[in-house]
Amino acid sequence: MFEDKTLVCKDCGKEFVWTAGEQEFYASRGFENQPQRCKPCRDARKNGTRTERQMFDAVCAACGKACKVPFQPREDRPVYCSDCFAKMKQA
């Protein structure tokens, strides 16, 4: 009934196998969503030792200041430094 599935961890981006046995366990507990993190990342979250988030260099679209953001900037979307982003949220 269940077959092994290869999933991608949303924290570290590495592939991991969600085994048929794990799927059966999830189903027996009534869980409907598949795991989003690999075992090492799940354990790290439980122990409070999360892996460092990757940061990307960017230039603020409002003030032109160099900044770092936790996502890969795209050419078609503006990126704001934390100061300008906070000002925009207040407005």
C-alpha cells in the first residue's frame, strides 16, 4: 500500500526518503501531511540547535543600502533593508 517517497527538506534543501514504514506510522496516528524536514533537521529543531539560515546579499530598492536577506533576491521583485521594510509596514 505505501511506497518509499523521496522528499526535499525545507530547511537544508537535501533530499531524504520517507519510508513506507514511516508513512504507515503517520497514517496510524492520523497525520495527513507528509514531513517537510529531514530527520537531522527535525532533531535539531527539537533540541533548539537549528542550522544557520543562508543569507543573500542585496541592495535596498528604497534607500540603496547594501543588506542581507534570508531569500534569493529576484530581478522582478524589489528588496528592502530591515529599516525601510519596517517603515513600509507602519504606513
